[in-house]
Amino acid sequence: MDITAIPLLQNRKTADILVLPFFKGRHGVEKAGDFIESIAPYRLPIDTKDFKAKEGEVILLYHDGKQESRIALLGLGDPTKVTVETLRRAYAGLTKACHSKKIKTANIVLPKVKSLASEEVTRGIVEGVLLTNYAFTSLKHDLLKKEPSALLQKLCLLGSAKRDLVAAEKAQGICEGVYLARNLVNGNADDVTPQYLTKVAKELAEKHQHIKTKILGKKEIEKEKMGLLLAVNRGSHLDPAFIVIEYRGNPKSKDNTVIVGKGITYDTGGLNLKPTGSMETMKCDMGGAAAVLGTIKAAALLELEVNLIGIIPSTENAMSSTSYKPGDVYVSASGKTVEIGNTDAEGRLVLADAFTYIEKHLKPTRIIDFATLTGAIDVALGSEASGLFCNDDALANGLLHAGLKTHDRLWRMPIFDEYRDQLKSEIADIKNVGGRSAGSITAALFLKEFIPDVPWAHLDIASTAYLSEHKRYNPKFGTGVGVRLMIDFLEHLK
């Protein structure tokens, strides 16, 4: 999207719509920005009390003005309660209204919120617009002959300073990372394979000088003795891939954040086959890998002064005569043996080998993994928050704070040692499932067995990476969860 900013309202160019913000004040509707009353016939809906400026309320007016034929009155609610998230949601609603009228260009008067800096106001508005202004259309047939996309194409922020445009450009860079993650999750599983994820990682390295990649194919994975990743891969005709993608934005620093993404590009459940109704969305099982690649892209676009390494162990979990088997024992890269209680608990297996690789070859300051790991987390938290499991309070608090700011919210879950008993095996060092009870917790405890002695956080995004319906500024299907969270977290590392 083309985003511009000008300080004076009267210097604006022609657009399809002019957006005027209002608060719901103590004494009625109040203007939330600088604009003169003669600019548009907006008083009538206010005087008749048809428009009350409730949070997210949108009314469209029409007039024969020279610059915009449409005026939108946008409600922001109580001025003392407006947050960045309030703005995201309100301008997401505005964007949907623009889509319904096929509006392409918008002039937006920036509201003035006493509790927020102008850059925060801009961020909330632009993120609300951009996160909503998304459509996955690449799989539609003969798209050019169909009705053209109704997405907004140009946005002008009125009453802004240079710092506001900088904030808008930053938000746009972050949303580019979110778009990449969404597109990867939404693509066909036959297209978004381990080899395709490899291609995307290499393309990022080609476009950004601070990114480099290293790809381990099947022979290199065998050399690393990643027995769990190889076991999960056995049923697939596609080779596994182990992707190492590094962004070095602060070469002088030894601080090194490693983010790991589960990259199961399609999950049948293996020999513990998923039933009808549980498999149709399993192309989303690489949502963790998508979050990693989206975060790397956004960090590079923003030129963050941090060091970041993305690790993606990737394979299909398919079913065939060569599939790995429930009841058998497989040897991990760490040497620990794992009894397979259920082949549908495959994500934790490939992550375990990834953690061993990190301990052997990298020097992480902290490890954060993203994984669509358990259905149990959806039962516990639903789609409003991802589960956070962490062995370090400082790391947990940093992620929780970033989650509140971005509304990529997290909820900290326990990883008490007592739950570890559920993973005991009579024939191996550990079992990969612990039964129905506390399923997301025992999954995290399995991962903990393979973590080196560094701060570690596991984010179970099984209920937030893929939605069955539109929700605020998140579209149906892939959400790109984790990208905005990680960028905010990385920006505030000390």
C-alpha cells in the first residue's frame, strides 16, 4: 500500500473517502482531530443522535465535495480509554467498510489522544488498516477476468508530522512479515513443502544483505543423527529440510536470539491417522515456521539492531508402508531414546532434534519456539491467546509484555515437574505423549528435556495461527501470529 502523510488538511489530494474521528465524550460526541466544521455536512447524524461515536462505529455520508465524495464518521469511544488496540480495532472496522464499497484511496484525519504519543496513534491506525487489508487470492482461477480486488491501495494521514510517517513505514514493514506468514499458512500443502520453505529462506537472503541461509538436506540431517526428524519423515515421498536462516543486525554483539518454528507442512497424523474433520486444515501445521520466516523478514525490513537465527525442522507427517510406528523406539540427535505413543505427536519430535542442533552448533542467549503443537491448548485458552511455557521469568515477562502491546497475547502455563511422570516409558528414556490430561503441559515438558541450559520459551500457537472465521483485523485462516509479538520483543531487548 502507498502511505503518505501531510501536516495540513487543506493540502490533501483527492481521495475516495475522508475519515473523521470522534470521541464519545461526557457531553456527547466530540471531535477527536483537527478539522473545521465546514469541511463536510457531518453534523446531522450527530445532532439526530444517529451517530454516538461508540468504539468502532462507522457511518458513511455522501456529498458533492471536490476532493472526496464520501465522508466516514468513525467512533473511538471514551477518550480516556483509547489504546493502541482500540485504534487497531476501530480502523479495522473502517477498512472493512471501505472494502464493502470498493474504496481504493482514503484520507484519514489523525486523532489526538492525550494518553498516547502521535507515533503510537499512527501505529494503531496503520496496523488496523494493513492487517485488515489482506486477501489471499493466488489460488483463484483467472483472477484478472474476475471483479478486481476491493483492497485499499492508498492511504494519506492528515495532520501528521515526519515522525508519524516513520511510524507508519515501520508498521508497514512489520505487516509485510505478517503477510508472508499468512501466505505460507494459506498456501496448498502440495505447494508449501519443505523444499518451498527452503526456497523462501534463500530468497530472503538474496534480497537482504544481513540475512544468510544454510540448508541441511536429508544426507546432512542423517549426518547430524536427527533420528526423530527422520522418523517423522519416513512416510513422505518428499525429503525433509532443516533450515538455518540468520539475520545479523548487530555483528558486534554476542547476544543471540534463536527462534525455532515447527515446519510440518502437512500432518495426516501418521499411522495414528486423524479423523475426518481434523485433517482438512493441517496445511497450517507449519504455522511456527511461517512465524519464523515472517519475523526474519520484518526484522530485516526494519533493520533491527539485533542478532536473530531462525531454525526450521521441516517435513510432512504422511502415512505409508514406511511410516514410523506407534510402540517403536527411535533415537534422537541428543542420544535420548523416545518411545512413540502416538505418531500424531510429531511436532515435538522434530523440535527436539532442532534443539540439540542449536546446543551443538550455536551459542544462543535465549531460545523461543513457535509451534502449532497441541489441540489441548485450544481447549485451555481458545483463540484469544497463545500458550506460553517458559523456564525463565525475565524472558516470560518480556514476551508477556510484548503480547499485551501488540495484542498477540500470551498466557503463561505451568510446567511443573510432577507432570513429567506422565512421559515415563518402560522401554525408552522418554515417551512422546503423556495421555489426555494436561496435554499441552506434557508436550512442553517433552521439549524441555532437549533444551540446553539457557532461557527458553515455548509458544503453543495451535489455536491462534489459523482461525475458522474473521476476527477483528485477523482474517479467516492464517493469521501470521507471532510476528508482531517477536518484533516488539526484539526491539526492547536489553
